[in-house]
Amino acid sequence: MSTNNIRIAVQKSGRLSDDSLKLFKECGIKFESGGSKLRSISSNFPIEFLFLRDDDIPGYVEDGVADLGVVGLNVLMEHTRKVDVVKELGFSKCRLSLAIPRGENYTDLKQFEGKSIATSYPNLTSQFLLKNGVKAEMHEISGSVEIAPSIGLAEGICDIVSTGGTLLSNGLKEVATVFQSQAVMIANATLSSEKQAILDKLLFRIDSVQRGQN
Ligand code: ATP
Ligand code: ZN
């Protein structure tokens, strides 16, 4: 393979990984994955895969360490990054939602005025509330957000939900949706024309795969 490979960052292991790898395999791209391997060059398409933590992907793509990346829109939008969203991939669908203890009454968003909210998404959450005229205090934590109300850390939470099962088992109820998310492909803002041509070819194949699924 030439040195003109396009480099794509995908999640090493997590809720984006399986569907990301499946997509590229369905595009007819052959590569090795799994185990402790952190990079892999395709044997039949000019692409190199980097396997990383999802949180690091937007930054690597912005800096040009990777040309492309697959990441949840939620992670991308929480921080301001100069990258292009080139494709909605339709998997890892989830939403960022506000939740409160199940026993409490919910009327409307005004209820969050002056309250403390535990979240890993303080920017998306506070922007949403401010747009609705509500000012709340963000308490940023990186994981196990659902536990916060029961240990007195916050009055509500704002977290990623897909089925709602985790909320339920932590005595919480979902009261408002802040943001709808899915996996997207992002690209560095200044790709060379050679890399843009490879990206176009890749997007063409992804379109065909997606058409086949509809
Ligand atoms: P990493 O170790 O790479 O940092 P992580 O623990 O931060 O992984 P995952 O839980 O694997 O991340 O989720 C990755 C992305 O998958 C989320 O940012 C979100 O876009 C999406 N996702 C889809 N469904 C869910 C869900 N039920 N819970 C959490 N994230 C989900
Ligand atoms: Zn992560």
C-alpha cells in the first residue's frame, strides 16, 4: 500500500466499536482488528485504522493526527471542534436526557432553576437549559452519573439514555430530552485532494451499504 493512506480513528472497545468495524467490513475493506492491536492497515483499500478511546477521537481528527473518525455526536458536540461531519452512520443511537428521582413530581423545565445537575455533558446541558430560560448548576462527573441524586451529590442528572433501564434501576425517571445522538463520521477540515478522493470513495461505498439496509 502507498504512504497515501487515509487514517481513520475508531473506538477501541465500547458501544461504537462493533458497528463501526462491521460497517467497514460491509464496505469490502479487509483489515485485522481485536486483541491488543492499536493500528491496522487494510490489505485492499488505502486506509489505516487507529483504535482509540472515543473521547480522544475528535481532538485527533481536528489536529490531523487522524484524517477521519467515528464518534457519537454527543461527544463531538460537547466540545467545540473544528471538524466536518461527513456522514450520519445511523447506529449507536441514544439521547442525552434530564432525569430526576422517580418519587418527585415533574411539571416543566423551570423546575431545574437553581438546582444542581450531575452530568458528563455540562456544556450541552447548560446550553439547553439556558435556551429554555433556566439557569442550573452543573456538577461535572465522568461516570456513574446515575448514582448522584441518591448520594446527595445533585438534585437531578443529565446522561446518555438508550432504553432507560439504567435510570429505572437507579430510581430515576427521564423528564426531558436535551439532544438526540447517533454515530457520525468526522473528517479533518483541510484534507489533501488525494485524501479527499479516498474519502469520496469510502462515502460512496457507505452509501451503497446504507441503501442496501433500507
Ligand atoms: P471509551 O472507553 O472509548 O472512552 P466510553 O465508556 O466513553 O468508551 P461507551 O459507553 O462505549 O463510551 O459509549 C460510546 C458512545 O456510544 C457514546 O458516546 C454514545 O454516543 C453511544 N451510545 C449508544 N448507546 C449508549 C448507551 N446506552 N449508553 C451510553 N452510550 C451509548
Ligand atoms: Zn469515552
